[in-house]
Amino acid sequence: MNKRTLVVGALLLATLWSGWQAWNNRQSPQAAPAAAGADYILHDFEIIALDAQGKESLTLRAPQLARSSKDETLDISKPLFLLPDNAGKHWQLAAATGWVSADGEQMILRGGVKGDSPTDPAIVPTTFRSDTLTIYPRRNLAQTEDVVEMTQPGLSQRGVGMQLDTATRNLRLLSQVKTRYEPSAAR
């Protein structure tokens, strides 16, 4: 046997061995990390839900939504809900997290809840802030039992508990209400 045959044989064996090592050490493709027990996950989406008459019931925008395979509920990161009033103008309701029941009858916002009235020159701008908010879209109702801070031009109120009729834009604080009126700020 000459040197050339030995070198070629050694190179062939080294090539086969390194190929076999690469084949055995390969990693299977990794799926994107999913929420535990999620049927599906949506990223950077917008959903428009319609009522029985085919009119917009609500719009939801968020960076992530995960549907639980166990109970069919939805967990949402940084949701922004747009709820139309009777004139088709939208209340904007946002929070750090959101949860929606399987039947869509109830939504719960948690963490830095922000509510803003529709932006329209004919509507007095109204905002409210709270820690939680429960929304019943089919009943045009949003409510909380937490402390709420509500502001309008020249007026700020703080109370415990709130109910908002999103269709009529009727917002009322339920108890321990403290009001501060600043007439110069209303102009």
C-alpha cells in the first residue's frame, strides 16, 4: 500500500465520520415559543366583531393574543378595545393585560386601565383611569369596583366603583365621590 492510498482512505474516513457526527448532532427546527396550553397565538392583529345585525360590536387591537385549549378563553397582551357608541364613535379602552370569556360575553382588563371617550368636537372629552375594568360588550356596559379617576375639561372626580354605558356615553361614579371643579381649565 502506498502513502497516497492511506491518505485518501484516512480523508474518506474522516469525512464520513464528521458527516455522521453532524447528522447525529443536528437540531430539529424549533417552533416559536408558545404560551403553555395555547391552541393558537396571534401577533400584531386587529379583530372586528359584529353583532347579530352585522354592525360593529367592538374592535380589538393588540400585540399578542393566546387562546387557551383548555377553556377556550383568550389572554391578551396590551389590548386596545374600541367600543362604538350609538353614533358610531369609539370609546378607547386599554390596559396591560386582557382576558375574554369563551362566549365573548365578558372581558376583563387589568393593569393601568385607560378609558377615553370618542374624539369628536360635539362630545365633551372624558377620560378615566382604574386598575381593572370588566366589559360586557353586548350590554354596552363597562364597570369596576376599584378606585376610578375621571377627568373632563375643568372637572376631575375620584370615586370607588364606576359604570359606563358605552352606547349613551353615560359614565357615573358609584361611591365616595370627590369632585374638583376648575372653571378656568374648562375654557
